[in-house]
Amino acid sequence: MSQLDTSGNCSFRDVDTVMRTLQLAVHIPTFLLGLLLNLLAIHGFSTFLKKRWPAYAATSIYMINLAVFDLLLVLSLPFKMALSHVRPPFPSLCTLVECLYFISMYGSIFTICFISLDRFLAIRYPLLVSHLRSPRKIFGICCTIWALVWAGSIPVYSFHEKVEKYTCFHNMSDGTWSTKVFLPLEVFGFLLPMAIMAFCSSRSVGILLGRRNHTQDWVQQRS
């Protein structure tokens, strides 16, 4: 029995070693490339926004907001790698890193969702929604996204409640995976945005293809 336990412990230790190596192999290039590319994206779209204001303000503001969320996610990766294997020096550090990770992840999802919706409305109803795409209103939408994801991160503060020995992103409390937390997170944080993006993207492609065919028919008739 002791031999089985010993072999079992060794196997789990080996698995942890392999997983740690894989995490380093994935997270380090992701951190370096993500840091560089997102900083370049923020700088590039900020410059583009100044030169093309206000014609391309809506697209630029959305893309800057997306790059900032992605940058936060990238900056949280080193802490996630380190704190996933050692206990944090104080609990608030673990909560802060977990908040940044989930805020940036869901913030990126919601921003991409609104970009898809904005593109669809601009293609389908260009005159009707032109006044809705003003820089002030797009900025207000981005601020709303920030407020929603910060409010949605409140359950993170109870992730390790009543758990004495834990590491960040592990050893969650029982309440973390309760239906009242997990179900809204899945529906509003994943399924609903995915459905909106799929609908808007498919409809936008269909409208553009239809207009291209209409234009080709018009050119043939003119010729």
C-alpha cells in the first residue's frame, strides 16, 4: 500500500513538473509578445485617433479599450505563474491578481462583443445609427464595460473564503462553484457574447456579400 502511495505521489509530482514547464513555455512568449504588441497597438491607435478624429473615433476607441484589457491580462501572467505554485505573502495580493486576470479576460470578451455589434449596425443601418457612434457615446460604452467587469469581479473576494491553505487560482471555496455564481458567469460572460458575435459576424458577412453581388450586377448592366 505504501508503494502505491509513493508511486502515486511521484506521478503527481511528475505531472506538476510537466505542467509547470508547459506553463513557462506558453506564458513567457505570450507575456513578451503580448506586452510589446499591445503597447504598440495602444500607441498606434492613439496616433490614428488624433489624425483621423472624429471620422474613425468609434473604431479607434474600441480598439484602444481592447488593447488595454489585453495588456492587463498580459501583466497578470507573471504573477499568475508565480502565485499558482506558492502561497502569497498576504491574501490581498492573491485577490488583486485574480481580479485583474478575470477583469481583463471578460472585459476583452465584452469589448469584442460590442465591436461586432457596432460593425453590424454600421453596415446594416448606417444612417440610423450614425448619431449613436459619436466619440462620447462610444467612450461611455467602454466606461460601462469597465464598471460591469469590476462589479462582476466581486465574487473573486470570496474565492478562498474559509480555506486555510491555498494558492492563487487554486483551492477555491465551495461557494465559488455554486450555481448562483457559476451560471450567470457562463451565460452573461460567455454564451450570450458568443451568440451576439456569431449573429453579428454572420449577418455582416452576408450583407457585404449581397452588396458585392448587387454591385457586380449593376456594373454588368452598365457595360
